[in-house]
Amino acid sequence: MLRDLSLPSQLGRYRVEGTPRCGKVLKVPPRAIPVEQPSPLAKRRALLVVGTALFVVVGSLAAWLLLHIASNDKLNDTPKNTEKDRGQGESQTVVKGIGKPRDENTPRGVAKPTEPLAQVKRTGPEETISLPLIGKPNNDPTKEVGRFVSRGEALVYQTKDGKWERVPLNGPVFTGKSLVSLPGYKSELRLKSGVNLLLWGALPELPLRLPLMESAVILHNAPTGLDADLTLQRGRIFLTNRKEKGPARVRVRFWREEVWDVTLEEPDTTAGIEFVSTYYNSNANQTIKFRSGEEPLAVLVLHVIKGRAQVKVNYDTFALQAPPRPALIYWNNKRTRQEGPIPIPKPIPDWDPDLKLARKHQELAAAREELVGQLAQKGKSVETGLRESLQSSKPEHRVLATRCLGAIDAVSTLVDSLGDPMNPEVRVEATAALRNWIGRGKDQAAKLFDRKKRTGILVDRKFRRADAESVLELLDGFTLEDLRQPETYDTLLDYLKHNRIEVRELAYAHLIEAVGEDKEKPSYNPAGTSEQIKQSAEEWQKFLRKKLTPKPKSGKP
């Protein structure tokens, strides 16, 4: 189980080299210690010693360089081999480490690793192909790179005019377009290069470690030496090598300018990758406030499900194998480097590409099937179909539609759904979808409401400036320090009596999260009448006063 994906558990554990352990730097006044001048004979002896040392060092470097060149010529002498030799080429075991050479033909510096590092076995002349240099993604010209082959799934793309359309079964997929597999839908792409890409849309009802929803990627024109080049915008994907023989190389871009090169070493090798960025966290210790201007927490996890793979991160290459070998590596933007490879004793159930909803969520599974048919109707845009599902009499249809609207950036509709007076489940899902959308980056909140310019989606939806400020404040999370302040609860209690249902809904959600599963908590309906809201707010005030009042210490005075 992954632990602490956000921040290091210990900070400030390194001391500045050269500083005494007591933490104080000793200062010596200049010229406080007399210096004796060396004699001419001592100077000549010193020069002789230095010259001899330089001669030995230069000679050693020259010998090593000649040996290195000779060994490279021997390894790269594949054109002189016969066809039989090419097919059976000598295998070279390459591992990362420094120490005693593995054998007499292995240059110093390439050593046998200690567990749990895995070995990378490169066989044949095709392994000499180097990965192309990393540059900006190439989307010019737009090319067809594969086909969508999943029946009964929902894959959508954004057109040049900003509308979202569904990709039909066996329809082509192109580079430069944002492809989104809606929440709960698994969309498989068969690329012409021999790589299968599965966009794995998730749902909160699935037992996952990260808060995943839709899966979104952009395909790029792959340079020579790569079989695929893509940007993982959010969510989970699975990469599979479907070639008849040989490795498949995929460049995966994510977050700002992070790039990992993934080599699926052999046919049928499968690797899963998931990426999420968020400000909001149910653990107040890990909550980041977007109003601070800080970037959200961004996490990427790569797990080899089957076969062997290599992952190149910056200048380091890591070997991974399916469980029980080192199979997992992860990264987040609050640390200086990735963690892993990590040995996985046995397959992780929630990384199964065929993972399905439990029986108790069958009504949501049925809603998923019905929504696919509704989106397939000709002449109807994706957003129009989802808005119609919001009017369904079945709550599961409304829940799924709200989640899908968040996946396609229909923020105006989400804001309207936050004020839905009839359907509390829609308000709850709209809150989660808005927080997910804000979590994509530090500039997202300003699109909702820009304090300086007094513009944004909330202003377009006729929110007054003060009300827009309140919504933004409540969409932000509370840190542990916030939750220790009585003023925080006073503010939330005031918001329970606010004139806008959106503000009341967000305030109530914070209170419910703060008190947890307390059976004594009062009932409250953000969409109730004025009298009901006033009475419930007073009950919550009494309840919180009782909970926040320190209990007297037991014992004799």
C-alpha cells in the first residue's frame, strides 16, 4: 500500500557540510596564526611530487579511454556479423551501480546490484537504438494514429470550436486533440505502431488509492525511435505492447514539462500509469489552499502489470518487472525526485484493468449503460445529452451526468447544479467536480472568479462580488490549523444562514466533514424554507458549542 505520496515525513534532516555538529561556526581572526615560509629546497620537492602525481593520473585516464573505445567498437561491431549471429546476438547484462565488475569484459562502474534492484537484459543489435532527444510535442500536421475499438464505452474529443463530440466505434483518433474517456468508461485505442492504449475512466465507488475520475490524453506525432508520444492530462491509462516481436517505446508527458520514456520490453507487456493533481484532501494535514497561490499536489504512479519494462527519468533508467519483482515507481511535485522501483509481493487488485463495480452499485452500472445510448444519438452534442440526463428521475443518472460534465469542463453547468434546489446528490457531485477542476493548476480558480479583475464564470452566472468570494473561500479546503480555530466554525455557522443555496451547501459540506460520523449532529437542508434553515442553524450552533467546549479534567482538586 502506498503511503505518504505527498510530502516527506521529515524536513530539515540535512545539515550543511562543513558545519560543526553543535551548529556553531567557529571564526578565526585573520592572521591570528603565524605561517612559516617554505625553503627553496622544499618548494622543488613539492613540485616534483605534484608532477609525478599528475603524470600517473593522466596516464591512467588515457589507458581507460583506450580500453573504453576498444570495448565500444567490439559491442557495436554488428554489421560484420553473419545473419545467424545477428539473430543470436550476444546478450549484455546492464545494471546500475558502482563496485566490482560483473566479469572481465564489463567496464568498471557497471556492477552487480543489490536487491531489490532488477537487472536489465539487453539482447541483440536492436537494443542499440537510442531514444530521441526530448523536445516539445509535435502536433503538426494532425495525423490519424489509431482506432477506437471499445463497444459500449464513451470516448469523446473536443473540436476546434470547443464542442465535445463522441468518437464512434472503430472511428479514427488523431494527434493534437484532447481525448477523454468519461468517468466509469474504459476506452481502448489500437495505435498503428503496435501499442494499445486503454483510457481507464474511474468512479469514486471503485476501491482506488487515488481520487481518479475521467482519463484524458493528447496524442502527438511520435518522432523516429518512438512508437507513441502522448500527454497524460489526468486519470489512469494502460499501455500494452501488441507487436509480434521487439520492444515498444512510449514517451509519456505529464504535469508541466515532466517526461518519462517507457519501454515495454517484450510483446504483451502491460504498464499502468495514473496521474492526479488536487488541492483538496480529506486529511487536513495534506490540504493545500489554492488561494495561497501554491501549485496543487500532483502525483504520478507507474506500475508494471505484466512483463518487463524500463522507465527513463531524466538521466536515470530503471528496470521494472511484474510482481513479485520491483514493479512500481511514483513521483510527486512536492519532492525532488521519484521514489522506487518498489518491490510488489503480489498483484494489486485495484490495478486490474477489468476491475468492476460491486453489486451494491449495480444501479450506477445500469445508468452507465443507458447514458452511452443517449450520447450515441445523432445530431446531439455530448454536453446536450448530459444536460438531459440531469433531468432524469433516477438519482444515479443525475450523479453520473454531473461527473461527466466535470470531465468535459462544463463549469457553468456545474455552478448551476450547485444551486439545484431539488436534488441534493447533484449539489454534492457538483461540489466535488468543481474542486477536481480547480485542482488542475494554480490558475484555475481565477477562471471561476478573478478578484482583481472582478471577472469569471461566477460573475457570468450573476453572482455578486461578495457571494463569489464566499463560494471561492468555501471551495478551498481548511487546513488543520484552520480547524483548530473557533472563528472557522463561527464563519461556517453564519454561512448556513446565507441567502444563496450554493454558499449554504458548501458550508454544510465542511461541517459534515469536520464532525464525521457523529450520530448526534443535527439535520440541515440547504434547500429548506427560511424558517427551517434558521432553526437548523441554531441547532448546529448548540451542537458545536458542546463539541468545542473543553471537557473538565477528571481527578480531585
